[in-house]
Amino acid sequence: MYAGGSGDRNSCGCEIWVNTTINYGTEQNPMYLKESDIAIVHQDPSRILMRVTGKHVNAIVASLHAP
């Protein structure tokens, strides 16, 4: 899964990539992020804020681009 925003004139910008095939649990109790666990809170050319709420994950992920 991918979230991205391009900067002015399609340059610069920022991205967040999420791999939904990597187990973040254990071998006995595998856990994977699903697309429904991800919500884009804010997105513009220089900022992306993503909320991740999985079974044992509750986080805000930020990708920021300074001028």
C-alpha cells in the first residue's frame, strides 16, 4: 500500500509505503496490517499523516518534507 503527495510541479513531495505481507506478530500468532487498518489523516504536497490501528498497533506515522 502506498500514500504519496507530489510537490509543486510534480517534484519533491513525500511518500509512505506500507507492506501488508510482513508479519508483525509471532510465528504462533501471525498478524498483518490490512488496508482497513490504515487511514490518511492529512495529505498535502509537503506532509502526510497516517493513522495505523492494527490488532496490537496504534500509531500515527508522518512523512514531512521541508522546503
